[in-house]
Amino acid sequence: MEENWLLIVVALLGVGVGAAGVGAFLYSERSQRTVPLTTPPPPVDDDVAEVLAALTATSVLLGPDEEVLRVSADAYAKGLVRNGRIPSADVSRLVSDVRAGGAAQRMTVSISRSALTTSDRLVFDVIAAPLSGGRVLVLAEDTTASRRLEEVRRDFVANVSHELKTPVGALSLLAETIADAADDPATVRRFSQQMRKEASRLSLLVADIIDLSRLQAPDTETALVEIAVGDVVGEAVDRVQVQAGSHGSTIVVGSDDGLRVYGDHGLLVTALRNLLDNALRYSPDGSSVRVGIRARDGVVEIAVVDQGIGIAASETERVFERFYRVDPARSRETGGTGLGLSIVKHVAARHGGDVRLWSAPGRGSTFTLRIPEVEGASAPRPPVTTRKEA
């Protein structure tokens, strides 16, 4: 739809500019050459200039010698124009083809944003159309973000398909094994337990996929109300107590000091539960996981501190990616889905906050969920430490 709209605009501009002699553009060109005009440009030329200014697409008007006569401001920032010329060989070739053929043409090009590096590239859908007087109008629509989003979606689908195959395949094999060992009760019991484990893993994966899909949906609104941080922490801790008990681990919760935030109770509980679940999975049995709560500079910080294996600095930027695992073998052993930290990141963003990580190999990790505090909601209280034994 956007592409058709650009073509229509090009056609209208071609007619309008041809009929009026492109007075406004001539004015711009002559001004650069310091040639005075004896009469002002006709009113229709102002309309043409206003149309170009209103377009979301980047516009460049080229003269007969490829000189830039008029350009939208973002053309320089996006690398479409440098030093009064178009640096892209692909766009220049498109313009030459338009001049030779006399008809509008289009193409998709990748352009480096800066002359200093080729790594930062933008993708444009470009339309070039001939105008009167040997001029060519170039309209470029930046599609970089939409294409990256599409790549993310494709990767997500591919990853989901791969992750689902593992438990589904395991369940199929286990079912066949049980059928073949129907006369051996001990074998049936052993593989039945394994089937329950794989079914639980599959259930968790599907639930995480649904949660993440909802969080990433652009049209999904999150209703934020004033809630107590202590209630969120308490419910999240209760949800992982069984897991903590199975590891012989202890969860120690610091005082919340009556802190309050605007948020979605369910989403915040999910985020904090994922952080606690992650801490328990990657900490040795019998260790302690601590939850610290404080307010600083109008932000409530909920820190989950573990005594786990830690994360190398080279990995810390990627742990919030979907399905990324620092240790894939350990993740399969512990049953992690690889989506928990990505969910935490998106929940934080939905609340106008963020999540931060400090970690070092062998020294554990600290994940800190940061959410804006309700102004004037906190009241000083004596420090109290609530210890919840698994």
C-alpha cells in the first residue's frame, strides 16, 4: 500500500511539475547559483514543495547533471546524499536507467549510513521518476526496521519449531518404548516418569511462547495500576518454593519498605518468577538465592542474587535473546526453555523500565528488574528481613 502511494505521488508530481515548469525547484536551483528571480514562483510550485515535505519517504530532486537541487533533511542522515551527490552506485544506476527509458523505475537498495563504516547499513525501497527539464525525482522509503522485524519473526518461528521437536520427539520414542515393555512394570514406571518430565517441559515451553508472543504484539495494551511490590515478590517466591525445596535451596527476601509501582501484577509476577527460576536452575543445590528491594531516584529495583556458575562478559549482552543459552547442555538437563529472560526484558519494557545484569564466572549473577516508582508512595520503615525456607 505504501509503495502504491509513492507511485501515485510520483505521477502527480510529474504532472504538476511538468505543467508549472517546476518553478519552485528552479527557484531552489537558481538560488544556489545566486541568479536572482524577477518574479516569484507560481503558487502551484509551493503546493508541490509542500507535498514533498509532507511525504514520509525521503525525497531527492536531481538536476540534468546529477546535481542535487532539493533534498529532504533526513537524506543526509541516512546516507542517501553526501557532498551534494548520491553516493550509492545502485541508485545512480537506477537514475541513469530512468533517464534512458523515460519511465519511472523502482528497486531495493542497501546503503551505508556513513562513509566511515560499511557495517551500519539501511535498506530502502527506491522509486525514481523523470520530470521535465532533465530532472529526476528519487523517493526512498526506509524499510530497515520492518525487514529486521520480519527476520526476527522468521528466526522465532524457526527456533520454536526446533525447540518443540525435542520434547515431542522424546515423548514419541518414550511411548514406543513403554509399549514394547508393557510386560516389564519397572521399565514402564521409569519411562513414564521420563514422559511426565518431557510433557512438563513441553507445557512450560508452550506457555512461555504464548507469554512472549503477547508481550511482543504491538497492538496489545498493558493496563497499569498501583500495586504493592511486596505482594508481587511474595507471590513470585511462593510459585518457586517447590522447585527451591527440590534443590534444598533457600530464598531470602529483603524488606520492601512499602514500595509501590504502576504495573500489571500478573506480568510482574511472571517476570520475577522467571528470574528466581533461572537463579535456582543455575545455582548449586543447597545454596541461597536472595531478593533485594530498594528505591533509588524514583525507580524501584528488585534484585535477584544467586551463587551460581556466573556468566562471562562476552555472553551478558546475549542472555536476553530468545532461546539463547550460555550452556545448552546444562539447559537441557535443567529443563529451561530459553525464553525466561527474554520475557523479563519485555515485561520491564512494558512497564517503562529495564532489567540489568551483573555477573562473573564462578561468582554468581545479579539480575535487577527496575520499574518506575509511584511518586510519594514509599514511606520509611524499620528494616525487616523475611526469611522463607524452602
